[in-house]
Amino acid sequence: MATYIVLTKDGVADNGQEELLADLAQALKKPDAKLLLHLHGGLTDEAAAIANAKRLSGTEPSSWNLGDDWTQVYVVWRTGALETIQTNWTELVHDDRLYQTIQRKLLAFVARKLGVSIPGARGAKPVVLSEAQIQQRIIGKQGPRPFDDVDSHLPAGQTAGQRAAIFGGQSEADLALEFRKELKSDTEFQQAVADIDEAVNVPSGARAASAGADAVSGGKMLERLDENLQQQLAPPAAISGQPRGLVTVATFLLEHAAQIALRCFNRFNSGRDHGFHATVVEEICRELYGDLIGAKVWGMMVNDAADHFGNGKFGSALLALLKTNQTQDFVVTAHSAGSIWAAHLLQHMKAEGIPAKVKLFLLAPAIRKDVFAATLDRAGDLVSRCRMITMTDELERRDAVLGHDKGYIYPSSLLYLVSGLFEEQSHEAYVDAPLLGMQRFSQLSGLTPAESAIEKRISAFFKQDDCSIIYSPTPEVSKADSHGAFDEELLTLNTVRNLF
């Protein structure tokens, strides 16, 4: 058995791996060669990916446990960023007054409009969810999942029609204006704005320092905002003989807060929300903090998957080997964002006229459904067997991406985060983007006509012979209960291995 762990950056195999690639070429020239290509997830760092490759290539129950007739290739593409995202997001939640205030005010506003209540201290009599209670919840003082009780007011199965009257008939625009007015009068918001204003307008010389404003605190809040927002808040260029122009920080932030609220109301009404807490967090982060939370990282990672197939890149080298060597079995296992890598591989195999058939195993795939459907249209005939194993929507919603003790920051899985915050289509935000690994979209009634057509295409593919979807937990098949568990949970590994 030959195992090759190939380290890449920007799609290129690292220097010093030339001998490894030459040995791989010789291994594939053997008669009746069998090839396993494993593609790890998108936020896995190098050390973890190498450790996983060594474990999977072994002979233990937590390994693929393959025979000597297999050649195993593990691509370690440097995409790890989860630790940085966790640090940045935790700091934002606990230390940033602007983030806390907008989240607290918007959650309270939405809860009030929904008529949300919680049990009162004296028993059955309900009381409105107060801002003080929300503040304690959003900083983790009320446990790791502080809003599960509120989500019962937004059942996931409701149709868009059932959601239409969710806010008592008020228009989304009217709700956004009402929220803007409430936020403007909040003393914590006013203090945050004053601090940011101090950090923006005093250093430029536009005005003198103000009593009671903290430029240091304001500077830290300013630095956490997306780069494009920081640029928009930069003082205008000085003009000779004229006073330096002031930046109207309060108006700027209120306009963005109103846009956050408007998108939240639209999603709640249309059924494209991800629950009470997750939706509000997603929209605040999208508007103000996407760079900090990892949107850029995800975009670079998606591009990196494609970059493997350019001139001089590892994916192209692998295609050349497949073109000149016919393998008896070719298995691709792809976890999470590895499914994006696998899609590019299939499309390039088809374009290169490589006839090899692929047994494709998708583990909690993070690829968008429209991208996967396009892959099926172009290269679906290369797939001889396909199994997708992923979590039920109930588990997906409860798999807090930063760790189960951090559900107060964001309550749901990486797939929910990607779908709600990271995806773009035609350079525009693609909110609630259908991902292949999310059961939610096979049950959702509020899909657009284009999304519905894609859903039918994918459903037809998985109804073919030797293709199917397995939702965990399924007895004796898979009991993976977190996004990161699918390439290590013993039942899941055994199920996939038996289909090799």
C-alpha cells in the first residue's frame, strides 16, 4: 500500500515534493491500480489535515483500512482559519459595544414584534423578553444555547405564505424605519457612535476632542468593521484653504443598521431565515463584520479549489496521470469543502476526455447545489456510484460551528454559516444559499423557480441506481453528530469503506 500526502498552496504542490509525485506516477502505472483520493474540509489547518491523513491511511477502525493494492492520495490544501475566526468572533461578542448593542436591540425588537414571551419568575404568567435578559444571553451568561426557546416561535417548516403575516401586517420597510428610530435613541448606541466618531474625526483634524468620548475604544470598534466600511468612514481629502470635512458616523451606522433589519424581516417573512438568533447574527455580520468572521477566507478557499487545475498546478498534474494510467478503481472521498475540489476534478476530467469512472463519497458537502448540478450536467456520466452522508436538519441547526459551548455566539453548523453569510452569486450576496449537504433545502417550499429546478435535478441524480443520500443519525450506518465528525466517526467510515 502506497500513501502520498501532497501539500499544496494556491493549487501548487510544495517545493521538495517532486520525488513524491514521481513515485505516485509509478504507482499508478501498475496493472489493476486502485486509487483513493481524499479531499479534506475547507477550514482544516495543515497539522490537523496531515494527522487525519495519517489516521485514515492506517489500519485501525478509524481508518479506511485498505489493502496493499490501493494507492492513497491525501491533498492537504492550506485553508485552515477556524481558530482565527473563533478568536475574532469571541472578541467581537464580548468586547465590541457596537456589535452588542445592534444585536441586543434587533433581537429585542424582533422578539417584541413576534410576541415572544418567556416564563415569568412567578410561574405561568409570561413576560416579554427584555433587553437586559437578551444582553445576558448574547454574552453567554445564560448557557450555550440561549435562544432555543424563542426559535419555537419560528418553526422551520413554515411556508413563505404562512410567514407572510408574521409581523402583524407591518411592511418590512416600516419595520426597518421603526427599528432605526429605536436604535438612534439608545444610550449605548450613542456612546459607541461617539467613540467611533472620536477615532475618525479627531485624528484628521476635522474637530477637537470631545469630553466623554473614548478614541481608543472607538478605534478598536472601527478596526473590526469590514475594510470597505472603514474606507467609507475615512475622512475626506483635505482641500487647501477649507476646513477638513466631518464624517457623519451616526448617520452612516444607522443606515447600515436599517439595512440589517430590513433583510432580517424579509428573511423571516419569506421563510428564508435560519432561526431567530442565527438570522440576526448572520445579517449583522454580513453588513458590518464579514471580513472579520471569515467571508474573505471562504471566498479565497473556493477559488483555491479551482486554482488546483491551472497550468503547473497539482490538479492538472493529477489529471495527466489519470489520462495515461487506467485505474481499476478510482474512489474520491470529499469532506465539506473538499466537495468543491471534487467537482472541479470531475469537470476537468470530462473536458480532458479522461474516461475513468469515479466512485464519489460526499461527507457533509459544502458545495452549492447550483454548482453541483452544473457538475452533473457536464460530467455526471463519470460517476458510477455516489453516496452522500450528512446530518439531519435538526442536528445541523444544533451543531454550533465554534464549539458546542459557543452556541451563544452562533448556534448552528458551518454549513448554515456558509449558506447564511459567505456565499455570493454574480458578485452579490446569496443569502440562504442552498448547499448540497443541508437537508433543509430538500424540504423548503420557498425556493425560487431556478432553485426548485436545481433541486429536482439533484433529486433525480440521487434516485439513480447506486446513488443515495443518508442522513445521520441512521442506525448501523452513521451516527456523526457534528460537521467535523464525518471523516472520523466509525460507523460512517465503515459504511463508506464497504462501498469502495
